[in-house]
Amino acid sequence: MADITIKDVAALAGVSAATASRVLSGNPATSPQSRDKVAAAVIELDYRPNAQARALRSTRSDSIGLLVPDVRNPFFADLAHTVEQAALSEGYVTLLGNANEQKEQQDRYLDTLISRRVDGIIVAPLGDGGGSIRSLIEREIPTVFVDRTIDGIDVPSVTTDSEVGIRQTVQHLAALGHTRIGYISGPQATSTGRDRFAAFTAAVADAGLSQDPDLVYFGDFQAASGSAGLHALLELHDPPTALLAADSLMAVGAIAILHKLGLRIGTDLALVAFDDIEWFALLDPALSVISHSVEDMGRIAVEMLLEVIAGHTPESVVLPSELVIRGSSSLPILPASSRRKN
Amino acid sequence: MADITIKDVAALAGVSAATASRVLSGNPATSPQSRDKVAAAVIELDYRPNAQARALRSTRSDSIGLLVPDVRNPFFADLAHTVEQAALSEGYVTLLGNANEQKEQQDRYLDTLISRRVDGIIVAPLGDGGGSIRSLIEREIPTVFVDRTIDGIDVPSVTTDSEVGIRQTVQHLAALGHTRIGYISGPQATSTGRDRFAAFTAAVADAGLSQDPDLVYFGDFQAASGSAGLHALLELHDPPTALLAADSLMAVGAIAILHKLGLRIGTDLALVAFDDIEWFALLDPALSVISHSVEDMGRIAVEMLLEVIAGHTPESVVLPSELVIRGSSSLPILPASSRRKN
DNA sequence: CGATTCCATGGAATCGATTCCATAACCACA
DNA sequence: TGTGGTTATGGAATCGATTCCATGGAATCG
């Protein structure tokens, strides 16, 4: 792999390495002849600058890091896509890392991104503020939190106001006659898990519905815990007639079990999921969701990160959420007698 | 951002930079005292080696690149996840790029990965062998193709033998009485698009079914083209009674339209999709799919790439596919008279 | 026409870590 | 005690690109 360096280009063009470098970086202090000769040499040799060396000297790498908790979660896949497109249009390349909802892996990726001297990092953080997250802050590496935050860590963030959507959902379900709403919560170690749980608790209390603690199951945002949660809720002496899942993967896990048990969504159990995923509209009945814009979130996160890199301190942004009612939660509750037993 | 360098560590430890470097890289020619002092200094300063500088000198970066055509396609999201986990367990970090099914963006990402001097690249390529793919080969950068290949480019690959699964599908549909099977094809610019189309054509001919060319619609593997394809097929004078979609996203696009038109899957139109996605099993009726193992594909791709990096030339691997029959294709065909008109 | 500015250019230092090479210290054995 | 052989260590070169600084030539002005 005989690498072609700027010296080869300079030699072929008959100029010095310094001049070649100037031409390549668009420095105006170059003559048209040099420009032409260097350009020709670059094409002739198919020269690609060594990003390592460039970044070493100039302390910029034109790359940002994006760390998501789970690429297989469609919400984060979409987020990765929008962040990447937005960054690309600003001339930045995105290095994507996947924490797999594990703090240890998050730390490993953060270390790597720090080592590679990315110009900035967008992260949907998990855990407390310990480990590599702390290093990030102490080194003053430009950082933006997305979707989630960490208490006590003061970093600009783009998050969703889950409160409105959840309140709408609880009121909507109450209006249909539901009094016992089950909730499959995200982990309390994440800010979204806590916020959504608090919003649910408050909304249920305000609507005068059952506050039975057994109606809440604490999952981990991954599909298997949605299945486990549904099982737990159905086994209650007095099971819920409606269910809200705090993210799409746990909803999928719950739906899988409902299918297996032969229970009908929207009839035997009303169902609403947080996160609007294209697929949810294709189910029969279509799934009601609490929707928030992943495009806005990704785009704004990139804009904010560029601001931080430029030395500014942008205000955090909170995006709205709203209930989208579909077939899975549109029927009034059936009288208990006609409901199927499990 | 006052960066801490190995010199700071060496100074604090009271040794030279050379010795500090030796300790950090586990070189045995170091004394226990030096080891202890350097280790203490590293922790004290929270030192992170500069990956750029390290890679510049040692010509290894301990990172690989993975370029997928579309992160939002669950198949590639899963692939990204398995590749990343497999690479991580071998000590490599994965830089993920998203070509967005566009050759231009693929080239841009390949250029970036080449510039960053990744140790190797796993790519699901698109286009002919031109552009940056050619550079990759000419520079002898360790490369492995995954899912797709490019004619005339001799690179180890892991692909799926779509032929078996497609043949099973056509025979299965024929056994149910279908004679006119619609096919939403992938683009002929991709090897998977071509292979699957060829397999479909051959299977239909062998089964003695209709070879009407109007039954084939050429999409681009993204959801919108699935919708367009379904529309086109339904508008035929003599529309198909069964449909095979060449990937999951186009199937999703088709399903969305079926819902909108009020047509029932499995009854009004039998449906089978290539790629097994968790969600497909949750639809009602559950979707029949041609399944192939994304875990195997990702794991083997990483193994192969490490072999190439080590200087060997592994044999290409072709993984099997198989039909999984579910509700969307289990009913015998209805007599034409009882079918709904569109 | 001499003095001054301007501009393109090359040489050399630099970024941070690795690694070759030389050296010094130490042990062992004759 | 002198020679040979390890072993730990520091100095210096190196990777490839950028950038400061000095220089020589052309252009401009009084």
C-alpha cells in the first residue's frame, strides 16, 4: 500500500510541499500555474490527503461523533440519518457509535471519539454523569445532548417535552372510559424514562384515574422488556384496559405478546406508544402514537453543535410532542363482562 | 482545550516520552517502577492518547469503516449492529457511513474513510466499479463486500443466495393457485436487484406461470417505490393475485397503499417480502418472508475483513435463504369473481 | 532610477506518538 | 578484574500535512 503523499504531488508538479499544501487548502497566495500543475498532479496520482496528519497539525478533523443508545431502535436510526445528512451538508462527516444501552460501551466509544479528536460530539447519554461523560465536559470538548439529558451536567440539549403528549393520551383514554391505564416505563436511569414516568403519574392523578402502582412496569427501552411488561400487567388481579408504552421497541415487544395470546389491539386492550414509527401506521388497527419530530431534533442538534464549536453557548431547545389518535385507541371501553379473560 | 500529551505524562512520571510510550503500548522493556509511575501519571492527568498521531506513525488506526446504503432500512441497521459488536470484541471501532442509496454520497464517504486511513472497509456497494470503489482496490485497502457485489471487482464477499428462497416462494404461491405473481424489483444497478430479479424470472418460467413483463415493477429499494410499484401493478388490466417485494422497505411502501385502498393482505392479495424484519411478524396477518441471517452476515464479514487485513485471501461466502410462510400467503386463491375490484 | 511594497515560493519547524539506535547500568562468568 | 550479554532508558528521526518565516523577483511610486 505505497501511500501517495503531498511530496509526491509536489515533486510531480515541480513545486514544494508547502506550495502544494497551499493550493490544496485554497490559500490565495498561489499562482495560477502552480494551481494548474498541482491539480493535474493530484488527479494523475489519485492523491488523497492523510486525514490523520492534517488533523494533527491543524487541530480540526472536520468530523463529529454521534453516539446513540441503540441503532436498531428506528427512532435512533432516523436520528442518525438526519444528523448525518445535516452534518454532511455543513462539511462534516459523522462517526456513528452504538452504546447498545450499556454504559460501559458508551464509555468505550466516547474514549475513542475523544482520542480521534472529533470536533464535537452529539450524544443521547445514559447513566449518571460519571465515567467518560465527565472527561468530555472537563476537556471542554464541544458536546450537545440529544433526546436525553443528565442531571447536574450543564450541556446544551435538544429534547422532547413528553408531558403534553402524555397528558393528551391519558385524557384521551379517560374520555373513552378507561380508568386503569397500564404503563410500561423506560429505565429510571435515563432522563426520558424519568420524565415520561413523572408525566404519566401526574396526568393519571389529575384525571382521577387509578394510581395503582402495579399498573407500572419498569422496562429498559428494549423489545424484550415490553413483552415482559405486558405479561406482568395481564397477570394482575385487575388488569389494565389500556396501555401506554414509553418507546417504540417496548411497544413492539408488547404487541408480539398480544398477538401470541390472541388478544385484539384496540378492542381487548387500547394501546398507545411513544415515538412515531412509520410501521406503526401499517398495523391493523393502526397504532396511536405520541409523535415528535426526529427531523427537527437531528437538524437542531447539528446546528447547536456547530454553534458550540464556534465558541458560542446556544440555549437548549425543547420540542413539542402530540398525540396522534389511530385505531388502537379509538373505541370506547367495553363493559367488563364482555371482555375476554386471559 | 489544553490537550494533555505524552510529554506531560512523561514529565509527571519523571521519565522520557519514549519510556512512557513503551509503558503504554505494553512493551516488555520497561521496569516495574516506570510502569507504576507512568500508570499513576496517566490516571492523574486523565490522559487520552491522540489517535491521529498514533495512527500517523504506526500506520494502524484500530478502526474499520462500514458503509451501508441506508441506515433506516432495518436490515442494514441490524447489520450495522452486528458488525459493530463483532468488531468491538476484536478491538476495532466501527465508523459507520450512510450512502443513502446514492453513489455520490458513497464516494464521499469512501474518500473520507480512505483519508482517515481506516484499517479496512466493509461495504454494501452500489453502482458500477467506478469512482472511489476503484481507488479502494487500486490502493489495496483491505475491503470486503457485504450483501452486494460488483461485477468485475474481485473482492471477498458475504452474500445471500436469494435463488433458493425465491424459488420456494414462487412454488409456494403457485401451489396456492396463483398464476400471475407481481414482482417489485430492486434496481438493476445493484447485484441483489439483478440476482433476485433473475431468480424470480427463472422460477416463474419453471413453474409455468405468467411471464407477463408488466408484472414486474422496478423500484429502488426504498419505501416510496414500493408504493408506486403497487399502484402500477393494481392498475393493470389483469392485476396480479400475489406479490413479492424484493426488500422490506418496498414491502412497507406497498402495505401502506394496500391499507389505504382497504385491500386485505392475504385475502385480496398474497404478499411475501424479502428480508425478515421483526415487525413483519406483528402485522395482521403476519407477513410471509424470505429470511436470511443478518447476524451470520455481519459476523462473517468482520472475520473476513480481519483475514484480509492480516494479508490472507479468504474465500467468499454465500449464505442460504429460505421461505417462512405466515398468514399473508397461506390462503388458496379466491375465484376471480369473489375478489374485490379496485 | 532607486526605494518600497507585494506576492509567490521554498525551507524549516511543528503537531503527538512511535521506534530505531546508542548508551549506561547491571549481572554473570571466566 | 575484564569481557560479554542483558535490560532499561533517553535522544533523535520519523510519519504527512500545515504554517511561520525568510527570500527573491516583479510591480509601483515618488
